[in-house]
Amino acid sequence: MAAAALKRRLSGYWKMEAGNVLLLPVILIMLARWSPSWVSLVAFIPMMFLLLIGAYYWRAKLKHLEDRSYEFSGAMRPISLCQGPALFLTALAVVTVVVAWMHQSFFNSGWDQGVATFAAVLAALEYVNYYHRQLQHFDHGPDFKRLLAGKGLRPSQMAKDLKDYRRT
């Protein structure tokens, strides 16, 4: 029963992440009043990249649960290779947004400033959430209870799988 519930949850996870790769930029562009600055566009890149990595990872994890002969380590290879570029792009986005905050003329509007900031922060949070510590606890009861119990942030599932992959 637990395996079936996990499969259902992962089936929705990867689809949600994949949908957000396209949906979030559209929503953010609308919030920027259809006029995002180059700063916002720079911040979108790592945000979308990390959501794509997440969708790929959760889809691979689901395939592995459904079929144990699925070559999960083959899916972990590109995820591992993407860690450095994801960190670089995220850091670039955060630095770009911070510099733009110091030079308000880089933004097209206050809304654009908020959009750029949101995208950069989301990229940073997604990077940590996937490659290091599980930050997302609101969508699964046991995780939320663990957080409320003060047990801290545990390593993310992808971080654990990457550690295993890199060991072999």
C-alpha cells in the first residue's frame, strides 16, 4: 500500500515540476506587466533549469519504483553533471538581482523588481532543496510532522541518491 501511495505522489510531483517550468515564467511575466527586464530573464534561467532537473529526477525515481530493471544510475549521471552549472547559474542570477537592486534603472517597474527577486530566490531555494537539504515539507504529512517536531532539515532524496551514485 505504501509503495502505491508513493508512486501516486511521485506521479504528480514530476508533472507539477515539469508544468512549472513553463507556467511560472508565464505567470511572472504577467506579474511584470508583460515587460520583464533582462534582470528577470536572467533570474528565470536557473529557476527553470532547476525545475526541469526536478521533473527529470522525480520521473526517473518513479520509473525506478515501477520497474526495478530501469537504469536509475543512468538518470543520475546528467543530474550529477548539472549540479555545477545549476549552482553557477543560480549564483549569477542572485548576484545580478542584488546588483540591479543597487541600480534601480535596471528594472522596468517595481513589479519587475519583485518578479526578478522571486525568481532568483526560488532558484536558490530549489538548488538547496534538490542538491542538499529538503526544504519542502508542506505537501507530505510525515515530513511536516518531522519539521514541527524540531528534527531539523534532512538531506534531500536527490542528495542521498547522488551520494549513492557518486560512490559507485
